[in-house]
Amino acid sequence: MYLRNPILLATVLGACAISQAIGALHQESTKQTSQKPRVEKEEKEAKEESIVVTVTKIIDGDSLKAKSKEGKEYEIQVEGIDAPELKQPHGKESTEALSKMVMGKEIKVTWTKKDNFDRLLAQIHIDKTHVNQEMLRTGHAWHFKRYNQSKELAELEDEAKKAKRGLWATEPPQAPWDFRKETRSPEKPDR
């Protein structure tokens, strides 16, 4: 029947070719889709990086500048804490506490990402002291729970509160995020 009608034969053969092409495209598409989540997962798993730098400037109680031996400069945000702003009560004391610990010294900085201001969001160690924890333990900063859910940091903040160390000696201290909200200008948004 198909051989007698060349138009019908061409139509059937054309339909078969189109069907095979669609099947091949679908198979390729399925293969790409099944590989896509693995690629996204790899992108989400940030690689931890570490450097040893010398602190060159203390900006405030939770941020500083440092330089590597090769001369590269870094701006670093102490991860997991939020220190009082310089213009709020205990802001200068918090800045001085960080300065006494690290200014002019070699520190080990470990991070997996940067913050909204392109600063390394880092864990900082000097000798055997974990700076992030020490700032909380001594009552010179809040645990920044909005961005960090560490139970250990939360416990250190609670201990400092109970012992009325640092900023917890005054009642009630204003959290830096609330202070920034009240004093924020449109050009400088909150973190």
C-alpha cells in the first residue's frame, strides 16, 4: 500500500524521523536535567579558605583590615558577632577590646564567603584564642543570630549576660542592628 502511494510513504517516513529526533532530544534533556542538581549543589558548597595576615587597622569591634606577607590587603568581618557601633554606648570599648587582642599581630583568618560589603566573613584565631568567641565571652559583642546559628556562640553570649560582662553591665544595652535601623541613612543600608 505504501509503495503504491509515494506521498503517503514520504509522510510516514518523515513522521518516523521526527519522532526519533524528538526522542533523542528528550533523552538529552533528561540527561542534562539529572546532572543539573549536582552542579548547583557543588556551587552551594563553598570551599573553606585560610590565610595568615597581619592586622593593620581596627575599624570597630567586629571588623578590621589586614595585610598578607605578599602585600595583599583584606577587609575582614568577624563572623557570628555584631559589636556596638562606635557612636553607641560601649562602641569604643568593644573596638579597644578587639584592638588589644589583634592589632599589629599575625592572625589566622578562615572563611567560606563574603558579606554584603565584600568583606571576608571569617573565623579569626590568634595563637590558641578564637577571637569570635572571645569577643562574646568578654561581653564586647552580641551573637549575630540573624546570620549565625552557632549554639556555642549563643551560650557564650548568655554567659556574658549572666555575669554582666562588658556591654551587659548596663541595662538594657541597645543591639547594634536596632541602633543602625534608627540612625541609618538611605545611602548606607543595614547589612
